Amino acid sequence: MEWLAFTDEMNTIVPDGAVLERLGTGYKFLEGPVWDDTNHCLYFSDIPADTIYRWSAAGGFSVFRSPSLNANGLTLDGQGRLLACEHSGRKLSRGEADGTVTALASHYGGKRLNSPNDVVVHADGSIYFTDPPYGLNNVSEEKELLFQGVYRYNPETEGLRLLADDFDKPNGLAFSPDKRKLYVDDTGRDHVRVFDVTGAGDLVNGSIFAEIDPDAGRGGLDGMKTDLQGRLYVTGHGGVWIISPSGEKIGVIKTPEIAANLAWGEDGQTLFVTASTSLYKVRLNVLGMLAGRQA
């Protein structure tokens, strides 16, 4: 496996002899991985194939949901239910225990959402998601909102609140371990922004956290996750960028295909990466934040 170190810390994160293992290939465009610790499996999306897949070490690959309404970002809520950002469905949805799918948020201010992209859950159960227009076939005709928003959905009240509307292309997002900060990358501007999360769940004091040179490699800023030490892992521009809690670039895990998203799983030290046509994993020397264990 190839990686680029900007600081010595990179060599403590990546073990000697680390291998980026390709688990499967032949897909159209993979996204949205999330680890289900209860069922010991990974869910991930193939957006053009309109399918959510499942992988486990014991069972290999299988179809979990098809059609998926071109689902992109996935995560789990506190009850272990699968949340999905549906591109063609233009909504945030939740899979129920009986296999049905519930629409949670599809409109804002009476207008259809663009195409929800990625999603995270706060310790209080509220759901944060981004809404760029990537899933629209004809943006000029289908787009109803004048902005690309970051939203908070409250499952208890079923209320949807717009938190930010000044992004060009809001994409991946991740909480800091203490849930006091939310990171959101802007694919259109090649930077990551950071916000303070208030007690009411609003985003304040937004600022640019890190900028990535678009010439650093193929792809654009996309999915992101944090580890338990607060380091940020961002896909795009050549692989997986690792950034310290202070915004210092630590290094890049290079990927042979354009990396779109990532998720911690298995023992908590395994990082799964969805990269174009393939699913990869690598075991690191750090512990990551698992979805569904966010309290």
C-alpha cells in the first residue's frame, strides 16, 4: 500500500506492511459504507446500479435492497435502523425492522429537496444531512430550491431545519468525538468547513478547517469520518486524507481508484473505502467512531 506522510504522525497511524485489500470489484460507482456492528456486516451503495449491498467476512457479498432509489450516503440511527440518502427518491429515508422504508424528509418550505447525499446522527438522535444537486438528471429543470443546504431532522418532532445554505456543493460530513463540532466538506470549493454545534443543534462559528489542492490527485472531496482522537479522514484527490484536529494535514492513503467514501468497522481499527468500482479495507493503528455507537 502506498501512502504519503506530511508529518511523522502518519507513520504511527499506518502500520508497517499495511495492505489495502480489495474485497470486491466490478461495480458501477460505490458510495455510502456503514458498518452494522450488531449483524457484523457492512452496507454500501452502488448509486447507478440502484442497489444497496451487504458484505460480511462470513457471508461475502449479497444484495440488501434493490431498488434503492439510487441511495448514496448511509448510516445507522441509535436503534440500528439504516438511514439512506436517496438521489432519485430525493429524500432521507429509514429502513424499519419489518423491511419497510419510511420517508423522513423530502421537502423544505414546500419544495422538493435536491438529492440528499450524506448523513450522520448526533448523540441526541437528530439526523444531519447534506443536499447538493448531484442526483438530478437535469438540474435546471428539476431543481426547486435555490440553494444547496445542510439540514437537521428531528425524529421526535419530525421537523426539518435548514442549518446552512451558503455551500456550493455540500457533501460529506462528520462529528467530532464529543459531538461539539460538525465538519462538512464543500466539493465545489475543495475545502472542509467546521462548525460549533449548539445545545439546540444549530451550527455556529463556521470557518474553513482545511483546504485541499485540487491538483493533488484525481477525485474531489467527498465522504469523511473521524477517529476517537478527533482526526478527520476525508476521501478525494488521490485517496484518503488524514487531518489533525487542529487542521494540519498528516498524510494521504493512496487508492488505485477514486475514493468516494469510507467507514470504520470490524474491530474498530479497520477502515473500509468505497472507491469507484471496488470495495477496499485496511487495518490501521487507531480506533475509529462506529455508526450507532455515537452516544
